[in-house]
Amino acid sequence: MPADVLEKTPTFSGPGGGAGGGGERPGGGPGPSGDGAPGILGDPAAFALWAFLGTVSMLFLGFTSAYILRRASADWRPLAAPPVLWLNTALLAASSVSLEAARRRLRGWDLPASERWLLATGLLGLLFVAGQYAGWRQLAARGVFLASNPHSSFFYVLTGVHAVHLLGGLAWFVAARRRLRRLAYAPGEDGLRLFATYWHFLGALWAYLLVLLFVL
Amino acid sequence: MAQSTAAHTHEAHGHEAPRSFIFKYVFSKDHKVIGIQYYVTAMLMAWVAGLLAMLIRLQLAWPEKTWPGLGRFLSAGFTDGVMNPEFYAMLFTMHGTIMVFFVLSTAPVSGFGNLLIPLQCGARDMAFPFLNALSYWTFLPGCVVILASFFVGAGAAAGGWTSYPPLSALPGTIPGSQAGQTLWIVGMVFFIASFTMGGLNFLTTILNLRTKGLSLMRLPLTMWSMMLVAILGLLAFPALTGASLMLIFDRHFGTSFFLPAGLVVSGQALVGPDGAPLHQGGSPLLWQHLFWFLGHPEVYILMLPALGFTSDIIATFARKPIFGYKTMAAAMVAIAGLSFVVWGHHMFVSGMSPYLGMAFAVGTMLIAVPSAVKVFNWLATLWKSRITYRTPMLWAMGVVSLFISGGLSGILLGQSAVDIPLHDTYFVVAHFHLIMAGAALFGVFGATAYWFPKMFGRMMNETLGKLHFWLTFVAYYCVFFPMHYTGLAGHMRRIYDPYQYEFLKALQPINQFITVAAFVLGAAQLIFLVNFLWSALRGQKAGENPWQANGLEWTTPSPPPHGNWPDEIPEVHRSPYDYSVPGVEADHVMQTDPAPVGERAPHHAG
């Protein structure tokens, strides 16, 4: 559970400091951070999330370098994208939009609306994963498997690793939804900010992979 | 709402001290307990990897002798008392893997990092205590998987700690490439996951949770090293994660990321029933690039904490501020930065464009500059100082010694023209055991003696400690220094019986000398084991600050309570290296002392 994983030790709490006002909660937004540092340094959860995104980026950078090197070999057979991928891309983009809507409703303390938009985000994410699976089936129906040629190998591996990260995002969605239903956020708090950071990152990562695999 | 209020109260005080034994000492979220868990696990793994080294040395000294007793005990590795070549390959593979990842990345980084980061930064705990506990409980299964790999079918991985394909990718090539290699990959994935969780915690804690007044330029150099290690781990390990995943697909699902066409294994061409090659187009070099993109930063993950410990210890026992604090920190940043652009120097013999090789060679040689800055600053700190030769200081000076003797051969090996004849000989084995393994190991021993009070509230025994140091120091040089010579004489790495070659027969006596020294080195570690256990239980009680040192960790009882400080977290007013400050009567000024009016600033203050 991301919410548990982000259980955190308070930032500096010296004399008169205190760990931020009432706003700072696990996985939540930054409260007034007392004597702590301003910006992201006063917000350990956000900082750690960006550091994590850094390490995920390095993973895909490693795959990218392998992909570019491997593509130069003689046995490379370009693969046509399964058509369902374009629908999946639209689904993932829509989920990012709906997450922003949920976030804005939460800030405006319109909780039922926020919950509806959040649910839409999760469902769209789930549909994306299902769509990716459909894409794999479409390829398999054409007789293109994991080991068929290097391009298909990279396609299955990269979409698979991306889907695993997206499943992590869906677990975060479940936790965020539970917090929202339990009214675990304070009025005005940007409670979905970190989840949104992660989710939009996955969207951008998908766009990048799509360009890498089928446009470049 | 009630739940959220409870959560908030809980958070404002950090997590509360657990009461039951199992949550206090086993599934603890306290960074000190987790640090000790990591440390003890790593040291147990060190015994395993050390024993593997003893068997390697036995074989290299007397390959013609039979060992019926050992043969009965290790029946899978011996035939009629003679070691099997496959078993030998497994020994050096697993010795390297366990030592590099599960001992020397773990004890200094995960062990002392967890113990020291909140104590030296003035925090109640690591930024994410649950994630921290999860990190250890991910690491431990990794250890279990790696140890279990010795007992599967054909034995543990035997393709070298670098696991180069095609050897590691084709189960049919050697016995060790069967289930053992699969478990090697699984164990590494556990390790990387745990190291990533740890790295996120390290970086966040050091950058976000420092106490009031503790600017980056007032951090102990150990904290600089931990911060850099975390960055290196987060940016470098993903390359191995990705490569391992692709290797799994090559091994088990028929892809060709690393496997070219035309492979012949045991006289059989790798072709399908239709005569078409099973694999084609893959590049074994691709694995090497990805592996060493991790591998080179990884050796600095081992080294940097030792450099940090050494700086802290030398300043304390020389009673002088560390010379050139800012350049010391900058040198570590430079070493860490350069580590990302020199991986190619591990691959000069694999074949690369001479222009690219030149770039890698120049980058490698550049590392000598910040390294020399560190050495000269240590020597300048020691210059005309009043040195107290306590055990931690001996180890720290041992690190300096090894850093110099191992570093000099690094400058030779960094040049492709020199590396090509010396690569894959014992010259390289000598080099990296002195600088990477030796300095890291001595750093761990120094840190153990120095921070033992903060682990167990007691001092380690000085007599045993000094005996352990001198035996280890002398034996260590006796083992690894002659390897420069055997390497220059042509003794190859990873070879089961060197004396099958006429020109290496003359090296048998010197290899026997090395082996005897290695046995002394191994036996000397029993002294450490006894000292560690005895001192942890019966050692002399340590006060708050037994070494009269300045850092924040010395302002709290030994061992520190849950939450690290019984009262408020102290504020920081100065550098941790204010020893023998002019105009101040005491020979050291705690980091928490407000600066007295009119005090002359020590020369290093920034």
C-alpha cells in the first residue's frame, strides 16, 4: 500500500518547530512546513517520489540504449503497431485528464464529484491495461510472439514493464480512493498531488515508448 | 476523521517505540535496529564468501594434491578428493557476487548508513521507517536465494560475478548456468529492489530531515558519502535491472537480446529442428555495457563510505579539523560523477573503437585527481598532529594505505595500452582487492570500532582490536601485493590449474605463500568475531562521547534511545571537525555548541 509505504518521520522539529501544521500527512500534500526547508526539500514524500521517478527513468533509459543498439542489427524486422494501441493511448490520456478533474474537485472540497472523477481515472487505467493485453493478443494472432524478432521482443518487454508500473499506479489509486472515502484529507488540501505526479509520469512514459517503438 | 487524527498524532511524534520483542528487534522500523540487522547479515555473508576464497586459494596453491576430508564434506565439488573445475568456477563467481553486493555494498552502506544517517543529521529516524524495514526484509530473501543457489541441481552460478552472456544465457554451456544462474538473477533483483528503497530513504533523509543549522557544508563527510552512494545506486542499478530482465528472457523465453547466431555449445550448433539458428543478431557486448554502467558506479558505492568514515575517524584521532573540508566533499562529488563515464575501461579487451577507448582511458585517469586530493588532505590532516593510535584510527590509516597502493595500479590499468596485456591476469585481482575490497573492508572494521558505542552502548576491546588489525593488515598485503607479480608473470584470472602451463609452473611457490597468508587472514577474522560478540555483551560501558568527538551522534546516550534523543533534537552551530580550535580551551568544540563571541574561526570554516 503506497500510503503505508510513505509513512514518514517528521521533518525538522526543533524548539517551536513541529512537524508542519495540520496538513502534512502520509502521501498527502505539504502542510505549512514549520521551520523545515521550503519547497520540495520540506516535503519528503514528494522528494522521494521524484527520486523514484529518476530511477524509473534510468531503467527506461537503459532499455532505450539497448533498443537503439539492437535496432542496428541485420535481423531487425520493423513491426506494425497493433491498432488497439492508439485507443489505449487515448484512454490513458483521458485518465490523466479525469485525475486532474478529481484533484480540482478535491481542492474545491466537492468530495462526491472528486470521488467520481477519481473512479473514472482508475477505470480508464484498468481499461488501458486490458487494452495493452488486447494488443498482445492482436500481435499473437498475427503470429508475432516474444521471440519472433528483436522488435517484437522489445515491444513485449517494454509494454510489460510499463504495465507493471501502471499496476503499481492502480494500487495507489485504490489507496487514494480509500483515503478519499474516509475523508482523510483536510479542506483545501491538494491530496491527490503525488498520485497525479506518478500517474502523469506513466502517461508521459507511455507516449515516449510509443514514439520510440513505432515512430522513430 | 478519528482515524486521520490518530494518524496525525502518531506522525508528529515519529513512530512510537514498539513494546513486544518481535517488533522491537525483528520487524523493527527503528533505523538503528535495521542498521544492525543489515550489518550482522552482511557479516554472516562475509564468512560464506570468505570461506569460498579459502577454497579458491587451496586449489591455486596445491592443485595436484587430494583432499579426501574436504571431498567427503563437499562431495558435489570434489571427485576422489580433487576439486572439479566447474566447482572452482562456482567458487570465484559466488565469492565475487556475495562480497561485492551482499557484503561490501551492504555493511558500509545499508548497515552504517542506516545506523548513522539520522544520528548525524539530527533526525528521529529515517524519512520512511516502514519503507526502511521493507528494504531489509527484501534484502534478506535475496540472501536466502543466493545461499540456496548452492544447493540446487548443478550448483550455484559459475559464469563470473559479471555474468557475461552467452555463458550466463545458455543453460547448456556449464552446469552453473542452469538453475544456479536463474537464482543468481532472482537474488540480484531482490538486492536491487532493497537497495533502491534504501537509496530513496538515504537521499530523502539527508536532504530533507537535517536538523536546524545543519547546512550541507556542516555535514560530516560520512554523510556526503552516503548521499552520493544513494544517488549512484538510484541512477546506476536500473541498468542492471533492465539487463537482468532481458537476460531472463534470453534464458527462458527464446529472445535474442544478447545472443548472436552461430553459437556452438559443447560441439553442438544451436539450431532448431529446421536448421535455423535458435538465436540471432543479439549482442553479448550489450550486456557488458549495461552491466558495467552499473558495475563501475557500484565499486564506488563500496568505496565512498569508507572514504567518509576515514575522514571522520582521522579528524577525531588526530585532534585536527579535516584539511580542506570543501575540497574533500567536492572530491567525492567528482569521483561519483566520473564513475558514470568510465565503465568502458572494464571492456578494453572486449573490443571497442580506439577513439572510444581513449575517451574512457582519459576519464579514468581523471579520477586520479580527486583521489589524490583526498589522500593529500588526509596526510595534511595528519601532518604535525597529535595522533592517538586507537583501533579505529589504525583501520582508517589502513584505508589510506590501501587507497594509495591500490590507486596507483589503477592509474596503470586505466590506460588501454597497459590494460590489454594485464586484463584478466592477477594484476587486476591485486588492484581491485587492494583498493575496492580492501579499503571498503578496512572502512567497515574502522567504523565498527568507532561507532560500536552507538550500536551496543559498549566499547570494543582494544587489545583484541589491535591484534586483529595488525594481523589483517600484514596478511592482507601478503596476500594481494604478490599478485601484482604473478599477474605480470602471466597468471590468468579464473583459471583452475595454472600449472598446466609450463611458464606458470615457477609461480607455484609464490602462490603457496599467498595461500598461507590468506589462511592467516581468514583465521584473524575469528579474533574480530570473538571481540564483536564479547564486547557487545560484556564490553566496557561507553558514555555518550567516548572519543571526545564533535558530531551529533555523540550528543545522545550510547546506545541512543528510540527517537535518538531523549529530549529535543539538538541544533547545530558549527562544523563537525572543530578540533583544537585556536582561542578555545577545550581541545574540541561540539557541533551543538553555540559559537563563543570573539572566537577566531578555524581555517577551514566556510
